[in-house]
Amino acid sequence: MGVHRLTGITVGVPNVADTAAYYTEFGLSPVPGADDRQRFATVDGGEQLSLRYSRRRRLLSLGIGVENPDDLDRIAVALGRIEVPSRRAGDTLYTVDPTTGLEVGVSVAPRLAQPPTPPPRYNGPGAPQRRNARAPGVDREQPVRPRKLGHVVFGSVDQAATQRFFTAGLGFKVSDEAPGLASFLRCSTDHHNVLVQQAPVAFLHHTAWEVDDVDEVGRGATGMLDGHPERHTWGLGRHYVGSNFFWYLRDPAGNFSEYYSDLDCIVEDQLWEPGVVAAERSLYAWGPPPPPSFLAPDDLAGLMTDTHG
């Protein structure tokens, strides 16, 4: 099937204005709209985040891009095979994950075109690549701007069932997994675009936003923490699964947002062997250990008792 990228997400939050101000500071660009949503764009991906009022924080919808209308027909057939209904409206197919209630819109959309960032020149022992010049990262003054929405991580009370919805139904591929606990799924050449984790309730764990390099990860997080130390969650570090540099922050609604760079890229499916990893190994290769609030968000108990939006 021709799935090729995430087009966007809609997140419900109880404090839209405060959360919108956070993502503006995070580096997303506000987009004017005529409805009750706050919309934001990335540099390369266009409009990719919408915020809407909800009594509790939650992931409301996920958008996926495909090549052509024939892909929509094939996905509708695949969903039918696993007994998941869908409906077609023009160049968009709408469906819902039966386990989490997540609404998914699959639309005909152009592939993401990203102008390449010049590779960093690092000085190594006996191999100075940057001569007679300071590292570019230390002289940057422009605001950090995420290039695209990279992936979304959310919980499901039946991780295997939600994984089946995305793989057998929508055409995602498994990159790596911790059986019964988490699966890293891709619809593009990125290592993962969706991560489904076993959880006591369906909830949004974090969204991840690509920046140019590790200097932008550090600059972005440092800027967000200036005057707001309470936003810090976890970082700087490098993940083991996916290999990316990361730094996680917490938005005013309680969702984590990640600056990341240098994610594994899977261009040839035949050359990638999905791995089975232990849960503790999947978290990080180096960096500080994850805090308990990252593994089990502070409001998780409340989300479990309040299942109405």
C-alpha cells in the first residue's frame, strides 16, 4: 500500500490557549483558521498540529498520506478483512481504531520534500573536518524550527490489536518491537512514525518533532527551559531503538513533546531486519535514566478514571 507519511494530528487539551502558546514557543508556526482549533505548521510538513478543547488531554485524530486513490481502495479492503469499517469522502478514507477510539484519516497527499541540511563537520582525533573555524552550532542565533512531525506515541489497552489495525489494516510496517509491550511502526522511510505501547488506558504519551541536528535539539530544549524549568522531562540522550538524539519536554496539558534528530532511515525494506528488544534496552543507549513520570505520567491514574472527553 502507498502510505508514505504522517500528515498531521489533532490533540484535545483542556487548556487550549496555554498549550497553543507553548507550541508557538516550541517553534511551530501558527496557522489562521476559521473554526475553534488552534493550528500549527512545521517548516517542511505544512500544517501538522491542531489543538482542540477536550475535558482531558488525548489524541483525537491522526492523518496519513497515500500516493493515489487506488491506495484508498486497497486500504478499505484490508480494513474490511480485519472487520474494521471505513468510509470514503472524496480523496480521504476515514476509519477508527476499535481499541483506542483513535480517528484516522487517510488522504491522497504529496510526498514530503525536505531540502537536505548540510552534514555537520566534526573534528575527530587525527581528522579535523572543521579547520580554523568555530562549530556552526555555537554561533546560531535563529529560533529553532521543527522540520516535520516525525512520530506519535500512544497507549492502548490491547497493544497487539492496535498494532494489527495499523499493520494489517493501514499498511504500516514493523521496524522493531518489545513483544507485548511496544511496537515501532513506520509508514515512511523513518524508523517509526507510530509507537503503540501497552497501557492501562488509551492516552497520548508524546509527539516527536524533527530538527536539523543535535545542536538544534539542545538549543531548542535550552530555550524552552529558560524561565520554565518545570518543562524538563528527559534528555539529552540517544535512543537505542531508532538511534535518535532526544530531549523531552512537557506541555501545559501534560503531553510530552520531543525534539529529535538523526533517526534511523529505512530506505530498503529488504535490508532491514526487525529486532526484538528488551523493554529496558529500547529506551536509551546513553543519557540520564528516564524519570518515573516519563514511564508513567503523573496524570495517568486520573486518565484511567475519566474516560470521557
